[in-house]
Amino acid sequence: MSSTAGMIRSGAAPAATVVGWVDIVALSETVTPPTHRICTLISPVYPAATAADSVASLPLNALVTTGASDHGRVEVPGVGWVAVRHLAPLDRFDSDPGEAAERFVGTPFMPGGRTALGTNCSGLVQQALYACGLGGPRFRDGQSGLGHPVEATALRRGDLVVWTDHTGVMVDTDRIVHATSHHGSVAVEALAEADVRERAAGSDAPIFRRVTL
């Protein structure tokens, strides 16, 4: 890692890795094991249990350590207070990657994003997998090796679709949910239509992967 002007950057990253800068004061050598994860798309963070206005937010699948509870909210030490209903124990997950991905429908397309404020295709797939308690690589090349291959004629809800430069999740036998610059958002459309567009852009035929819960 390298640092400058109170910031620190992860170093020597592979070409396919997203890197960036964070404030040094946000880092600590002390690690507190998380107790819960955020189970809603966005959870507002409040400065106090009874505060009316939020000061920040936590995204789906953020891992947190909880403290005191009051007025239907739980304290996340060093962060603020979040709604109890927005938390799930670390052993409770969604059961359907397709449903998890569909929750993002309408989210703006954002290169490099992976939250309900904005996401790209591989970020959407990764978050859908995380929501189901599954490991998910950040990029489509890693996602193309997950689970086991399936034929196009045997597709079902929750299967992954991976092109040369794009990825998404099947919501049924014929439609895909994906974050796409074409629509400018996370959208559901016919797999056949998405495939024609991807191949016209130079992609190879997609591969299909089934990840078992």
C-alpha cells in the first residue's frame, strides 16, 4: 500500500481489480467481528436512536457489529444507529439469487458501483450472491467459473448468464435481470434481446452457470 496527504491506496493491483483511496483515519488495526448484515437495499444511519434525520447509509450486505438498542433502532458503534428490521443474523440469507437481483430493478447503472445508489452488471450479480450467502467474485471473469455449467435449454430462475463483457441473473426461463448502460439502470428483459445486443457489440455466445445454495 502507498499513502499520501492522509489517504491510503491499495497497491500493486491486477489489471482487473478496482482500487481507490480511503481516509487513513477510517482504518484500524483492531478488528471487531461482525454480528449482523444489512438485509435491505439501503439502511439509513442516524446519529441517535431518536434522531429524525439520517446522516449516512449502509448498503445491502454491509457487515456490522451491533450494540445497544432503543426505539426500534440498534447502535452500530462508530457508525450510528440503524433500524432493527434492516438487520439479519449472519446465518440468515435470501434463498433466491433471482429475487435478490430483482430488488435492484430501477437502480441507476453506475460503472464500478454495486449498491442501490448505482451498480454495474457484475456488482449486481455479486450482491445477489452475497444476499444468498454465496461467495461472489467482483468481476464477470470470476463469475464465469462459479457453480457448474447448464445448457440454454435448461435455464431456470437464479442461473447466471455471462458474456464476454457482461453478466446477469435469470428471473425465469426466458428473461434476465441485469445492470446495463443500454437501459441506464437495472432492468428485466428477454434474454434473447440482451444476447443480440451483446453479440452485436462483439461478445462471444454467453455461458450459463448454476450456483447451488
